[in-house]
Amino acid sequence: GAIILSAGFKEVGMEGAQLERTICEIAQRGKIRVVGPNCLGLQNPISGLNATFANNLARPGNVAFISQSGAMCTSILDWSLQANVGFSAFVSIGSMMDVSWGDIIYYLGDDPNTKAIAIYMESIGDARSFMSAASEVAMMKPIIVIKPGRTSQAAKAAASHTGSLAGSDDVLEAAFKRCGVLRVNKIRDVFEIVELLGKQPRPSGKYLTILTNAGGPGVISTDALIESGGQLAWLSEDTMNKLNAILPSHWSHANPIDILGDATWETYAKALEIAAENKYSDGILIILTPQSMTNPTKTAEAIAKVAKKISKPILASWMGGKAVTEGRAILDAAGIPTYDYPDSAAENFTYMYQLSVNLTQLYETPRWCADLHPSTVVVDTIIATAQSQDRVILTELESKRLLSCYSIATPAIIHCRTAEEAASAASSIGFPIVVKLHSETITHKSDVGGVKLNLHSPEQVRDAFFEIQQGVEKDDFLGVTVQPMLDTTDAFELIVGSSLDAQFGPVMLFGLGGTLVEVFQDSSIALPPLNSNLAHLMMKNTKIYTALKGIRGRKSADIAAIEKLIVNFSHLVMDKWMFIKEIEM
């Protein structure tokens, strides 16, 4: 193998890209794998290997760190030596001429010295290789990624740095979730989460109980919890009764559980035992502020003893300086992660929950629905006809026929070439009726007066036919379609669509539809194919989902039917993705 440290390749333009291709060809002929270019190199602290131009070797540990940025590596290395943090591997991967994320992740997955993988990523490179490796390794070892480029300006900076496209951030987010990877926002989050996962079990849900001797930190923690996607646990009646029995009458009587400033170590211990028994709680955050009646050290000792009997994750924030130093050390030694600030602890709890959710997606293996048997001949004929006419957009009639082949229900539609045919079709369907222009050349029918709504008689249908016909050129008019006018009272307008991403291929979207879809931007993205569970999770990641479950007297929508529609749509997308640039309904 070889490591190329120097820069000056594809990140500087065409000449550098050509040089990179030439080196790749030479390496392939010699069966040599190449790390870099534009990198720091790599270290194996376990064996003592230092193949970098850094002065110091990282301390041995059980976390592997991979970074595209050499400067990030040197900064993390310097910090780790001061903070006494060790690594099983320390790799600067650079511009990934040859060795990519997938190669390194597979290697570290087999490395017995690596218990977790932390990644600083600027571009994903070979997306399929990354997802394949991450999906396999994440089942055994947590993979934590910090991926800048959420904003367009940051994405542009990342692209100029690595010479690679950063890719759509929303699609990357969906990909990370699908392959069990946890994405965090800050550098410090990477190592805090790795430490937390090494000390505490992952929560089974997003509901946190906050136990505190001060109201302010409890409120701040609540904000951080909710904003990061977590929720406060509801206190059961049994929990309330037990807390009432041991706490002063003016305790908060709610979560956060404010046990007041004069709480002793005994009070903390008893309150923790009770809170842990609450079946609605998935984890506990204990906050202590140094006050005259509170002994931080004794409280830490008591908490450490009780925690041994609790199977839920426990986090702590011993706020302060010198007064709480000994207590923090006791909690850390007991395997309870301790934070300077409680909002950081609340956010990390939510990160743990998100990782649990992501990992559940790994066990979802979408399969073709048994009752879904698309009429291949019909679908292929529709596509072939459009291609033979050099059309890139299907007509509404073709689109609805194609959807019906994948068990996606659409309103009845009849193609009519004369006014009398339209009137007869309307009578057979039943009024009120919608009449639309049928054309292979005009896409936006409303722009040319090609949509007539709420027609109540055959005469109105005939008039609509002639008005539409007169509003367009002869070659653009192929008749009309007649469809029922649906009652949309109390209905929600949704959008389901798919487009082709340059790195990940077909990508699906679900969310709030309508004319203001771009304004509200309430949607979620997922990578097909999907099953019912993945479709439901996709729905839950939107705001409109709350309304779909029923709100302000409205009945709940048929959630199961929407799930099935999304699943069937994903089958269509995967089956014909090579012909689909963009599709939505």
C-alpha cells in the first residue's frame, strides 16, 4: 500500500484530476491500495505505527477516528493527548483517490481493538460502498458522523476543499438513518456520544425524566430535550404518589422533578429509585447545583449505588467548579457520564434515542408485497410509447394507468375524443364532473384553461369540451379526460414523489402538498424500497402527521392506507428507476 500526503490533485482542477487518474492506473496495475492524497496519513496507536507527519502518536484506546481533513486530525490529536483520550486507529483519508469510507469501515469492523467509529466527513464519495459497509458494521459497533455542509455556503466550502460534490444534505441525512449511522452537529458531540454509549445502555424511547434541585437548569434542559427531538416522560399516578410521600409539599409535582434546593443525598437517592420505576420513562437526567444543604460528593456516592440496580440510561450534570469536582469523579468512575451543563446531557440523551431508531431501520428488510403484481406489459408499453414519440413527460391518463399497475388507487378517468363521448362518460361516472385537456405536449393544463371543475350536467360538459378545444392549438389537442369531482372537505393535500440523486439514486419524498408546498417545506426523505414500518417512520418525520392522526375534531386519516400507498409507490420507483427522472403525485 501507499499513502500520498501531498495536495494538488482534483481539488485544484482538471490538471490535478488527470494526475490523480494516472496514479490510480499505475496503482491498479501494481495491485497497490492508496490512502489519500491530500491527507495527514494514518496511525495505529496499538502497534505504535505513526505513518503521518504529525509529531506525536495518539494514545491507545478503543475508538477509531477517520477524517477527510488533515488539519482536523492534528487538532483532535493534540486535544486527545491533553484529555487523555485514546484511539484504536487514527486515519486521515483525504480525497479518497482509492481507499474510501467503505474500505476503512469494513476494516475497522473486523478490528478487535475498535469498539466505536468516529468520522469527520466532507464528502461521501462512493455512496453505495459507504452504505453497504456502514449497514453491516453499525450492527456491531456504533458509527458516529459529523458531516458539515448543512448550509449551501458550507457545502460549497467542503466541495472546494475535497474536490468532490458534497451532495444533497437532506438525502445524506436519510442515508445515514437508513444504514444505522448517527449524525451529530458538533465536534465535541462525537466523543461525548462515544463515551456515553460505552457507559450506558441505549434508551428504548425518547421520554426522559429530569431530576433536579433547581428549577432553572431543569427548564433549560427541557428546552434542549424538546428542540433536539426528545420528550419529557409523563409521571404515572403511582410515581406521583410515591414522590409525594418523600418530598416536601411544594415540590414541582411534574417533570422536571424539582426536589428543591434543600434536597439531601438521601432525597436524591429515593427520588431516583422512584423515577426509575416509572414505566413511562426511558432514561433519567440528574442535575445537581451546589447549595448549602446539598453535599455533591455524598449525593454522587448515593446515586452511584442506586444506579447499579437501574437498567435505564442515567446521565448527570454536576454544575459548578471546585465544589463538585469530587462528585463528578465518583460518577465517572461508576460509569455515569457527567456534564458541565445539563442541556448538553439532554441533547446527548436524544442522540442516543436517535441512534436506537436508526439501528431499528437496519432490521427492516423491505420485500415485495405478496398482493402486488404489476402488469409489466402495460407498464412497459406506456413507457415505450412515450420514448418512441421522444416524450419525456407522461400524460395524466398514462400516469394514472401506470400507478394503477402498482395498486395505487386513482379516481376513475375516461379519455374522450368528442363532446358527445365526454357527455356520455360524465353521465356514466355521475355528477359533479371534472373535464381536463388531454395533450402530449401541454403539461400545465390550468395555464391554458384546460381544467373545468364542478360540472353538473351533460350540457356543461359539452361546453367545457369546446372551450378547452378552442383554447389550444390543433396539434396540442387530443381530446379530454372526464373524471369525478371529489369532495375534499376536511381533506389533507399530501405529496408523494421521487427524484434521482447523483450519489444515492432514487430518493423518495412525503409531506404536505398543495400550492404552498415550497413555502411550508414540511416533508421527509427516505431511500426506497420501503416497507410499512419505514413508510410509517417517514410519515412521522413530518408535521402534517400530527394532523393526519386527528386534530380539533377531525377524524384520523387512514394511516394504514397511506402507508400502503407509500410502499407501493416505492416499488414503482425501484422497479422503473432507470426511466424516472422525477415523479410526484
